[in-house]
Amino acid sequence: MPLTVKTFASAGDAAHALSAERGARYLAGGTLVMRAVNEGDLSFSTIVRATDKALARLDVSGSRVTLGAGVTYATILAERELAFLHPVARSIGGPAVRNMGTIGGNLFAPAPFGDFTVALLALDAALSVQSGFGGREIALEEFLASRDRSPGALVLSISFQRPVHSDAFRYRKIARIKPKGASVVTLAAHVPTSGGRVTSARIAYGAMAATAIRAKSVERALEGRPLDPLTIAAAVAAAAEGTSPVDDSLASAWYRREVVGVHLRRLLSGPD
Amino acid sequence: MAKTALQFHHNGREIAVFVDGGANLLSALRDLVGDMTPKFGCGQGGCGACTVLIDGDPHLSCLTLAETVEGRSVETLDSLKDGPKLHPLQTAFMEHFAAQCGYCTPGMLMAAKALLDRNPTPARAEVVEAISGNICRCTGYEPIINAVLAAASGGRARA
């Protein structure tokens, strides 16, 4: 059945259209929405898109980075100021997918996809969201918790503090197929240290629940402690707490719970 | 439902077609333009058989909403041929037995062309990365990687 495609020059107008129509889905890079179209998904009848250049804007000059929701992984990889995110972007898709997929779309990717969002969650990102009722800022964690229940809003941009030092941000994606494959488990950590002790630790997992999640027990085990073998052992002991992975063709839920600690240990221990 | 008029450059030639709402670029190319070189594999972004270049960059045509290429340049495998003369990549694929069933070949060639257009002397790892979004179930990839490397060094020898 043909769909109605509504194209807007402004992101605000697209957000209005998205709020006004229950059966509307926003199309960014197409890697999720067109896949649904090709599979005959009947849950939406209208595709809304925006050609607004503001959605592809990057502001990477200051300590707070702001990225338009329509920024692609290829754009991230071309930006030297975002080198700490290059391993994340490179772990997603092949070159074609990286030319198409957007970081805004990644926020909506169902597990085991959505690796970029795992990194953003560890960076404590905030989203600027626009609906028919106006714009607002929302923490990524809060957004993910209600993602599948609150349609009708458009994510405009994503912002986060740049890691103070390069070693503070770490990322690991475990996939069975190299160099490209969906995630068995994805881990991202922001572990800044002050006076040799971890402060404001943020650990995020992908493919360990329906959306990217924080590993709060691990964060508590790290907080205020030096990143030494004793602390890491305590963190690893809490690695699977609060997770709810599923069985899929890549790994069983049991396997994911078993190995997440192994990969957390490697992530926290630093470069192999 | 109304059709949408769409104009774009197909292998350097201006093309105008009417597409259905929600039609993807692959179906527009195959059904409306009559270019059968991009293949339908999975429809999910997993196989790369439908890879085309949009403004020089590889894209999956099955996941590209047709009307998003309005005014842009779309390059398919059909652009590589020059009468009976093969493109150096095609010759290399032939000489290195890089095609068996041939279904992935159009996508492989376009992914490889995108690489060589940007980087005429890639390292082996760069070739592997460039075709990482393209699945081949016959060759085991090694002949394809060797063919791309041979086409790259062949090009350098000519230059």
C-alpha cells in the first residue's frame, strides 16, 4: 500500500506534522523506517521528513558538544574534534550504512542495534526534542525509559560534555562478525578521575535490555575509588545486575549475562 | 494515492519518473528506469547487493526513499561499462575469480569503486573495511579483496 510522504523545509513543521498524526513516522537516514516499509509494516501510513539543514549541524568547538539529530556516522568520522567517538561510529554498519544512518535515528534502534546511543548514555547526553506542544530538553536516560510509549516528538539535537581526557571515555562492542556485525553486548564508560579516584562514573550497556541502559550497580562500585584491580573486581561482580537481555540469533540472554562482566573487566582495565 | 515526480541524474543522464509514496530507490531504478544492475537482496540493509553511489558515496538503494535523491547524482554498475570494454575493476574481478554466482558482484563493484575513487592505493585492511557492508556467500571474500587490490595497483601502473 503506498504511503503518504510529507516533506518539510523546517524541523519545527515536521515536528508539528508528527504530533498531529497518529500514523506518522519520521524518516531520517532510512535504515530503520525503510526497512519497516520493505517488510510491509502497516503500523504507519505517513512518512514525515525534513530537509532542514539545522538537523545536520555540528557544534564541536567548545567543551559542550552539540550534534544535530540528522548527523550521520560518516560525518562523525570526518570530524577530527570527535575522535573519541570514531571507534563508536566505525563499529556501526558498513560504509553505506554509515553514509545513511543518523545519530538521531540510532536513539530509536531496537536492541541489539543502537550502539551510538550506548556511547551517548555514558556521556550523559541531553536531547532537544520538539513536539506540536513546543520544545524541551530531556535527559537521554529519561527519553529511553519512555521511548516506545511516547511517539509524536522529533529529536532535534543531542548535546554532551566532551570527556576531559581521552582515557576517561571507553567503548567496546562485541560482535561475532568482523568488521561488521550486530552486538552481542556493547559497553561504554565515562570514568573521569580526580586525585586518582573515579568521580561521576557512567557505565552504559547495549543489547542488555530493550534499550541502552545504565549499569548503576557498577557505577556505585566505582564511585570514589581508584581504578585498581580491587575496584574493578567489585565492579565486575555487579556487572549483570539490573540487566534484562533477550535470546536472539546472536547470543542467548544467559550468555550475554555471563560475558558482560568479562568485557567490563577488559574495558575498565584499559588498553589490552 | 498520488505519485510524486522525481528528477535525478542517473549515470550522468537526467531522468524523470513518477514514484509511489514510500517507493525505494532500488525499485525506482529497476522498475521505472529499467536499470537492472542493482540487485534486491535482503531489503533490510544487511547484504549490500543494492549498493549504488549517491553523489559519489555508497548508499543502500533499497533503504533509500526514492524522492530523497531529487536533483542528486545516482551512479550504478551500469555506468562502469563502456561498450564491450570492461572497467579495470570488472577485469580484475574476472581475472581473480571474484564472482561465482554473481549476485553480490554489482554491490561489491560499487563499494570498491567508491573506495578507489577516494583512495586509489588502499591497504588490504581498507579494502576489507570498504566491502564490510557487502555479503558474499560464494567466494569467501579473499578473491574479491585480491581483485580490488589488483585493480588499485593496475590503476597506479597506468597513471
